[in-house]
Amino acid sequence: MHIGSNRTDNGRIMTGERRTKTLREAGEFGIIRMIAEKSAGGDGVVIGIGDDAAALRFEAGSLVLSTSDMLVEGIHFDLSLTDPFRLGRKSLAVNLSDIAAMGGRPLSFLLSLAVPASCPVDFLDEFTSGMLSLAGEHGATLVGGDTCASPRGLVISVTAFGEQVSDRIVQRCGARVGDLIFVTGTLGDSALGLELLRRGEKAGYPIDRHLDPRPRVRQGRALADAGLATSMIDISDGLAADMGHITDGSSVGANLYLEKIPLSRSYREHYRTMPEDMYRTALTGGEDYELLFTAPSSRREAVLSLFSEIYTPVTEIGSIIPEPGVHFLSPDGASFDVERGGYDHFLNRQGAD
Amino acid sequence: MHIGSNRTDNGRIMTGERRTKTLREAGEFGIIRMIAEKSAGGDGVVIGIGDDAAALRFEAGSLVLSTSDMLVEGIHFDLSLTDPFRLGRKSLAVNLSDIAAMGGRPLSFLLSLAVPASCPVDFLDEFTSGMLSLAGEHGATLVGGDTCASPRGLVISVTAFGEQVSDRIVQRCGARVGDLIFVTGTLGDSALGLELLRRGEKAGYPIDRHLDPRPRVRQGRALADAGLATSMIDISDGLAADMGHITDGSSVGANLYLEKIPLSRSYREHYRTMPEDMYRTALTGGEDYELLFTAPSSRREAVLSLFSEIYTPVTEIGSIIPEPGVHFLSPDGASFDVERGGYDHFLNRQGAD
């Protein structure tokens, strides 16, 4: 049921009345009922919304993957730049992306919301519709959560559950010296999208990437099931930082080649006259929600062939080295200083000593 | 490690410096590291803090119970009336209480925090110490979560996991006509405690009940394992509302006897001259985190004997009836109107027609 639509209930036209209804008027239980009505049962959901806790059945022999992300108004989103439907999708997407980065299959999730009492019910309706649309695309079911008042600003907390058998789960800590480094899709679009939104633009590929990121669920699971990845992470903090999580976790280092970083056409076009800004944004912008993973060099063809089969672009961008740190190198061998967004020939000379 | 303690690190006295350190200075990763260092591995934790998601092993044949509660500064707690240690305990307690109310064994939990950048690191240290102290009492392990900045006010979201075999899980919907209604402990203390705190009092039994509620984990699980309860809920919204969740869920009604409602000595003493306020607070105050459950009348002795064995007070307070609604009755048979906090002899006469 779409609450904003025209319909009659007990002979009254509901649209006008319900459009202006706020959380204060509908009450906490009214909101929970509205959300529960839209959420159908799913795989392994023995008890869903409405009891003290959900009860879930997972496949025997699998481990349960669980992850939680909190999105705070004014920090993670700006209600003047997004809409509730896409905010709902993104709030779940960032969690499904974490399940994907472990190689898991998402199954269900909990949603907790702190909502200002003045928030229109329509907003929450659109928000949950968006969230449930993404959930449906990935076979995940809403099984519970919490709704409460917020004195200031919207706070969204989602906990997602997935499963995968123990020996297929891909962690951050398994990268080995000599492994190749791959990334799915293109980087930097989301950060550029946010910049364009702030400048008043309303639509386009980078904006879509920022407001409605698509978690690489199918790809993460396919990699895990094929046993190809030695380590994996989703890019939320930016390539440089997330590569650092893998190298730190695996006690290795990484060489990444600037000219190999995958960039979309609209991204390249935007930065045509600012090549150093182009790299800085792509390496540090974050919120790409692409998968970054390592695989043995002997499996290069297997990786490329897997991604070709699942119609997903993947790019080899570097390799794992024994020396700690994440090193970005230009074609002439110069180091690119990520923080300053420029080439550091001094650093490079040091490295070459 | 207690960050506030005197110790030296690289020859410097850390106390003064670290006492005043804020989240802004320590950074998100610093906070996560601090929390991770205090959290040891536990039963079934295959991957804990530090990867994209936790990986948990549950007992084969068991269902996974999961519940989420959000606590918002200014709504659920007032930092001028509590301390971070007890706030940490309570944030986990309300979730463990939900696991208890399903008859489950708590195993692990995720913690998400939105924290103002000006928050002292010491506050978070005390908060997590408190939370982990309660976790230790119940064998639950912190396995992950999220930490982010909050533009205004602290927001805490905890997701707890437990397990129980399917046919022992106790839901809200199983109460049957003729069942007896029981409640653990005493009611109203927490609401009175909050009132006393607001009046400037600092300590005492009701205040302790409000700031540091003890979830009835052992009791919920014992009831479930013994197969004695037909329905169960923890009292968070108050006896009247939570009894209503059971009767609504079970499509029955309830008669509850005012003189049987268990009240502590300090609670009775406080309300000595205000008997109607006494009942209103006990029935609607909420945050008792006692267990409210139903059992067949043939199992009365088994229930009493079980609670005697586990040294927990339990009181039979009423019975399930076919007529919908929750009815509070005084010894003379008069109805007690919960909303008004007084006896409604008109209502009673109607009922007697």
C-alpha cells in the first residue's frame, strides 16, 4: 500500500489527511504496524516483526554474518539533497555491502529509527518502501527493530544478517605477497555526485551513484563460492583507506597503479582539466561500495572469466608487496601523495634508494 | 585497560592528557581500537570486531534470536541523571531482557554509537566498561558495530543475539483462557526511581532499579527450558501495556488483581499516603524489565517451585479470560482505571450487568 496514493477507506478520501499526518499523531505502534504490513515473510524467518525478538533459522553448517551501520542526519545524509525512498535504499545498501564483502548471502535485517515527532508519516512510508525495494532485490527480509522519538534529527541504524560456510568467508586478513589486487566497477563517482548535488545539480550518473549505491552482493558471493579471493573489503572510506585495512590486516603492503584505477566516462569528463583532483577524489572520496579484493596471480584468468560470466566490470589495479603501506604509482614510477593529491617525487626517490 | 588510570607510556604520564582527550582527537578508528581491546572472544565467535561483518556460529538445530533497541539522549536518558558506566549497562540490559523474554540464551551483540565530537574518550571508556561488565555476567560477547559522529546528542543502538531451540521459544501469542498470569520481582520501582532522580535524590533502591536494571536472563531461559510458559514478554512499557501485547497477540483478555501486584518495601513506603498514585505508577511506569508470563493453572506448583530453586521472587497476579482487554480489579471487585489512576465503579457496574 502506498500511503500517498488516492484511495478511499470507510468512504473517506485518505490522501489529504494522511499526507499531513506526523509521527506524533500516528504514534510508535502505528508506525511499526505500517512497516510490518509492508514486510512479508522470507527464507528462514520463523518469527518476524512483532515479538520481543526475531527468531531466524540459518543453514546448518553456515556461519551467521552480522553487521551494523548507523546513518545520522547532518553527518551521513542531508535531507535537502536526497529523497526518503533513496535514503531507505542506501541505509540498507551500506549494510548489504558489508555482507557482500565477506562473501555472504544476505537474508534478513533489523531497522531502528529515531525520528523527530514532526516527521510526516509519508516520509517514513517512502523510506521503508525504498528500503524494502532494495531488500527484495537481494532476498533480504525485514524481521524487526525499534522506532523511537528523536529530539533532533533522523538517526537510522540497520543490522543485516547473512550466511556463508566457514571456509568460504573472505576476510580482510588473507592477502599474500604476490597476490593481484582487483576492484569492481568504477571509483570516485559517488564523491563527485555529492559535490554536484551540493552545487545544485539534481540528476546524472555520479549523483545516482551517490544517492542509490548498488551493493555488489552477487559478485561478493560468486567470488567466495569460487574460492578465488584471498581478502576482500567493500570501499566505503575510499580506495586508499580501505586498501590500508587489507594491508594492515594482512601485514603486507600494496602497489597500486594510478593509470589502472577504473574511472567512469562522466567522471573523467568532469575532471578533464584537473587530473590531480581526479585521482585524489577517486582514491579518497569513499562511498563507492565497490568490492576491493586480492587473488593469487595464478588465478587472474579465473577472476576475469568469473566477472565476465556475471557481467560485472572488474579491473586489476596492483599487487601485494612485502613492504608495509599503500603506494600509488604513476606510469613514470613517481609516487602519488594521496593526502596532498599530487605526485611526490621526493618520496619516490626515497623509495628508489 | 582503564584509560583514566595512572600509567606511563613511552615515559610520559598519560592520565592528564588522556582524561581530556575527546572523540574528535582520538578519531573513529582510535575508539574502535579501544573498544576492541577490551572485548575478548566468546562462545561461537569465529570473526569478531575488525572485519566488514562478524561471523558467528550458533548451535545446530537452534534458532537465532535477534533484537535491536535504540537509546537517544534526551528521550531515553539524561546525562545529568546517570553515569556512563550504568548507561552502558542499561543499553545492553534492555536488549538482553528481550532475549530473556523469548526464553533465549544471549551470546553476542553489536554496538553502534553516534557520539558528539566533543565527547571525552573517558566517557566512552566508562560506557563500554559498563556494557562489557553486564555482558560478562551473561556470557555475551561484543562482536562489532559502528562508531560515528553525531551533530547533537548521543545515540546508542545495540543489537543482541541469542539462541534457543524452536519448540522452547516463548512468544507473546500463546496465552490460553484459564492460564495464570505471573510476574517476577516487583513493579514500579524504576518509574519511582526516575521521579526521585528528577527531584535531586542520588541513591537508593528505586534509583538503582532505574539506572541499572537487571535483565531476567536466567529466569526466562529456565522457564523456556522447563516448557512452563505459554506466553512471555518483558515489562518495558509498563504492566498494563505489556499485558495488552500478550492479550492482543493471543486474542484473549486478562483479569489482574491490584492487591496481588508485587511492590517493594521502599515503593510502598513512598506511596503510603497516595494509594491511587501507587497503583498508577506500578501499572504504567514501565522500564521494570521484569518478566510477565502465562502458564496453565495445572502448572502453578511447577512454576513456584522453579522460581524457588532459582531464588527469584515470582507472583501470580491474575488469569487469562475470553473477553478482550486488560482489566485491573480491586479486592471489592471494582475496576481500576489505569489511565486515570483511580477506581471506576461505573465501569465495574457495566461489567457486572
